[in-house]
Amino acid sequence: MPRIKLELPDSFSFLTTIPIRITDINYGGHAGNDSLLSIIHEARIQFLQQQGYNEQNFAGVGLIMSDVAIEFKKELFYGDIIYIAVTAAAFERVSFDIFYKLDTFRNGNLVTVATAKTGMVCFNYAIKKVAPVPEEAIRKLSEVKKEE
């Protein structure tokens, strides 16, 4: 079976840092895959907050994660600081993607430890139906792209 191979955008609009906590470490002595999913969730929340949004109020609609892909490249260990670049792209009628590039320093060099993509669907919780991606949100999330 072919491995997941994510194609990342050329630029990202947001950068945050998140340390690896002792609770992120599994029996293998490195950060577990479940911890990486939680870490990209935290990065997504910070990314949305930067634009004045959250997952319950995304310009008037809610957000549901419809899919996720994580490409693990290197181990992460307790105390590592992850530099996470985040951006939104691939806007469609009711959905869009959020991309993540996770880097850390190893022996003085910045190395990519994982890449990820979450598919986000806009949802109206009051009527329990998908909703169009708000134009305001597309404008705000598409505006400024900072080079890595």
C-alpha cells in the first residue's frame, strides 16, 4: 500500500511553537501519534484565534474536521520545541484544508519532523447541516502568506 505523501503549500500564514510535554511521550520513548494529533489541534485553534475565530464560531458557522493525514518523518522527544507553520487552502463550497509543517532543531539544524493536513467542513449546528464556507473567512485566511 502506498504511503501518504502530502504536498504542502509554498507559504504559510501563521507560526506557533509548542513544546513536547512528558504526557506526549509513549512507551517507545518518543511522542505518540495521538499526541501529534492533539498538537496540530492546538496549532489550529491558535491559527483560528489569530483571525478572531474558533471552531464553534467561524464567521457564523461551526467547523468539523472531516479527515486528517499526518506524515511522520522524525521522532519527537520530551523537551523538543516544535515550530508549527499553519495555513488554509483549497477552499471549496462547504470545506477547505488546513496544512501544517512541524519542525524542530536537531544538532543545530532545523528539521521537519511531520507534515499534516486536516479537512475542515463548515457546519450549522442549529440545523445539523453542512454550510457554505463564509466569504469573510475565505478572505481573511487567504490574505497574508508569510514565506517559511
